[in-house]
Amino acid sequence: MSTNATKSPKTGARIVNGTALPNIPWEDKPAGCHQVVWRYSGNPIIGWNPVPAAARIFNSAVIPYQGGFVGIFRADEKNAKPQLYFGTSEDALKWDIRPERIKWVNEAGEAVKNGYAYDPRLLKLGDAYYINWCDDFPGPSIGMGMTRDFKTFVKLENPTFPFNRNGVLFPRQINGLYVLLSRPSDSGHTPFGDIVLSHSPDLVYWGKHRHVMSRGVESWWESTKIGAGPVPIETTEGWLLIYHGVTTTCNGFVYSMGAALLDLDDPSKVLYRTRDYILTPEADYETTGFVPNVAFPCATLADAETGRIAIYYGAADTYTAVAFARVDELIAFVKENSQV
Ligand code: BMA
């Protein structure tokens, strides 16, 4: 049992620059649940062998589209290499995933060969949709792609060279510049890692790099490394960033989730950051699978009208799962439980 008691009164925090999403998948917090984030009772929503070519779909990103939902999915194919797949859904819970991986073209419309691709993030920026993922440069680096119709997927310039992972764009320009979170790393199962950010005038050239936050010192659940999770949510209290934090045990890494509030004008400034995790592997589908003890968030759906948030996360590098939170309650928890 986690000790994430949410004793706080609500802060009145609201999502800003978002849209109403009345059809967000949702379940109220079960009676007697004392956690600030609670799991969907129908988890996992995607299980083993979801399409003939892939053994496992997890660490994936979804977004509302034309009244329904679309997703970019990390699918580990049966040679164990990850690739990106596209899917659609009416309710964001039952997914129709295309049987073949996404075929990228470059800006000249020519086919692009991909080594591997994993842990996608997806957002709308202006009138186009952007995808970031861990790309084979060769060697892990941040990949960036764009689509307007989820039919043609255009691969853009890599914002970073190796080694880097967990590239996450902010959903609007800040002071006239695009902003990208990332996590410099090594080529393997990186045993370190802090979150940094970079600025760009055009999504091609990146600079003005800033350190955002380091792995935890006092908080042992995130003592090995941290990485940005879903696209940050703009709120009245700052950018709400849900992230993953990793600890090293004698049986390997354990991936949990934390949350932070970043300054709206300068998101390299951390205003608050949870001391305790907001979700840690407890359910069978999180503690048992291809890689046990992994809860890895890559996307949220958010209803700006009601403050309801659905968090999409990969469980045990095997399943796709959903958890829920309310923005006011989560922000109250981040502030009261802050280690900053
Ligand atoms: C990280 C990434 C994630 C994965 C996690 C746990 O390094 O590869 O895709 O979920 O390890 O295996």
C-alpha cells in the first residue's frame, strides 16, 4: 500500500489553454482509495501479442482526433526490436492497431529506413501533430516526426544526437521559442540521468540548454535516474510534468511516477516536485511481465473543463495501462508533498 494520502483541500488549480474532453475515459476514485492517482479497473487495456507482428505494446501515446482518439504505439516486434505503430479508438480504451508499422518519409517524400523506434510522445502544435521518440541515429537519440492526417508521417531533423532519450515537447512556444525536455544518457540501460531542456526558434536548431532537475537524493524511488513522461499540461499553477523516476534494487531497476510543477515562463525552474511517488508498480501487470516493476508514463488525456486526467503508461514493458487523477487534487499533492 502506498502512503499517498490526499488529505489536502483542493487548490482550485485549473488546466489552461486546453479543451473540454467530455468523452475522456474515466472512473471515479474508488471509495477508500487514499492515492492521488488510481488505476483503471479494466487494466491492462492492451495485452500480449496485440497484433500478429508484435509481442508487446506499451510506453505509448494517445491524443483526441476528430471526435475519437488516435495513438502512436511502441510495439516490440517478434525479433524483440521496437517500432512505432498507429491505432485508432472510439473510447481511448479499446484500440484498433494497424497490423504494420508506420512507414516514414523524409521532407522530400522519400522512404526513410528506421533502425528502431520506441517510447513515443504525441502532441498537437499549431495545426500539425508532432511525434517524438527514441530514435536510432544510430545510437539512441531523440527522433521527431510530423503528420497532419495520420496517413503521411514525415520524419524531421533529430533535435539531439546520441545519447539521449525521453524527448518531450511543450504544447506551445514559450517566449517565442519551442521547448524540448530530454534526458542525456548512454547507449545501454543508463545508470544515471537528469532532465534538461533546450530551446528552438524553428524545431530544427536547438540551443539555450538548461538543467531542469536531477535524480532524487532524499527520494530513493528516483535515486538512479529520471525522465520526462507525458507532454506537460499547462495549469494555473505552472506546467504539470508527470515523469518517471528509477531506483536500483538487487533485482534491477524499478520505474515509478512522480510529478512536478515548472514555471510557466521559464520551465527550467522547478516550483514544486513530489517527494513521494504518485504511482509505483503494485498491480500484477506492473510487477510481472517482460521487464518486471515498470510503470512508464508517455501520455495523458485531459479534460480542461472538469480537470480530469487519464494517464497512459506502459506496464512491465508488456502492457498498456491507464490511471486517473484530478488536476486540482494532484497539484495539491505536489505542493504539500514537495521536496523542493
Ligand atoms: C528504459 C526504456 C523504456 C523501458 C525501461 C524499462 O531504458 O527502454 O522503454 O520501459 O527502460 O525497461
